[in-house]
Amino acid sequence: EIETAIFAQLTSAVLTEVHGLRTLADALAALDVAAGLAQLAATRRYCRPVVDASLAFAIAGGRHPVVELTVEAEGHPFVANDTDLTGGVLWLVTGPNMGGKSTFLRQNALIAILAQIGSFVPADSAHIGIVDRVFSRVGASDDIAHGRSTFMVEMVETAAILNRATQRSLVVLDEIGRGTATFDGLSIAWAAAESLHDETGCRGLFATHFHEMTALAKSLPRVRNVT
């Protein structure tokens, strides 16, 4: 009974100060985030990005903030990469399995998000025009509980991106059309790339194993082939 009474008194005292405690907690949270990002920038060689209202997306020496730590802990250097999607360019990224395509795609999405939350970014330099949303179609997983196969999940997510992305969006696609016949999959991937280029005009990275798609660079002026 004594413990219950003391606890009730303590609860009552806390409730009378709830506004001040919440304000203090919010201030400490903001300070914690700012200090954490500052320490990260100082110790991990991050740069201050230029963020403006343009359609720029130029990254020099970009790195994946998590993968870099992992490989360096194992004694290996992280190989940095440049990216330039300025003006609504769509890069078709080809290469072997385990060649780094997925890491490259994700690092650019992370750099865009970090830049827009006010953080320095893992790169030598970065110029990023404001991104309204980041769309990603990455990985392979089903949703059997709701009657959706791996291929169906991929198609639903791809359709959502094509319907919702704008010129200001950053779109990251890691393989499209894997879960069906080869030529069906190629046709779907080809059509998605054409739609992003012709209809959306967004900045995008599209990793694919369909080497036939590299022919798009000959007919679509803002498509670039990289490996």
C-alpha cells in the first residue's frame, strides 16, 4: 500500500510537468540526431551536399554508408562510384551477380535522403535537386497470405511507381520481369524503362540482366548505359 501510494504521488507529479518533459525530450532528440550526424560527417569523410530546386543529381565518389563500414572492418576498401542523372537521365546498370549493382542503387537513394534531412553525405561531392519522393523496386518476396506471388508483388510495386512518380522523383529499380518467361520479362522491363523516360522524365537507376535493353540508349536520348 505504501509503494502504491508513493507511485501514485510520483505519477501525479510527472503529469503536472508533462508539457515541459515532452518539450525537453523533443529537444534532446533533435540534439542527439544533429550531434550523431555531425560526428558521422567528421569521422567518415562525408561532404556537405548542394541541395537546390534544380533537377541535378551529380555525385562524385559516392559510397554506401553501411556497406562501407562492413567491408572496411574486414580489411577491404569500399570502391566509390560517380553518378550523374542531371536533367532526368535514366541509367541502365548492367553487370554480373555480386558485381555491386544493388549496392550502387541503394547508396544513391540513401545519399538523396541524407541530403534532404540536412545531413552531410558519404561522397566526395554531391549536387542534388530537391526530390519529392524516392521510389524503389528492390528485392524478391511474395505475399502469399494475400494471394500475391513474387511476380505479382513485383508488378504491383512497378505499377505503383509508374503511376505515382513525377519528374522530381528519384526512381530505383533493381530488376524487373524476373518471375516470368524471358521475353515476357524483357518486354515488361523495356516498357517500364520507356514509360519512365517518355512519360515521367524522372531521374532513375535501373539495374537489369537483360542486356538487350542496352539498345534503348540508341533510341531514347536520356538513357545511358553503365556497368
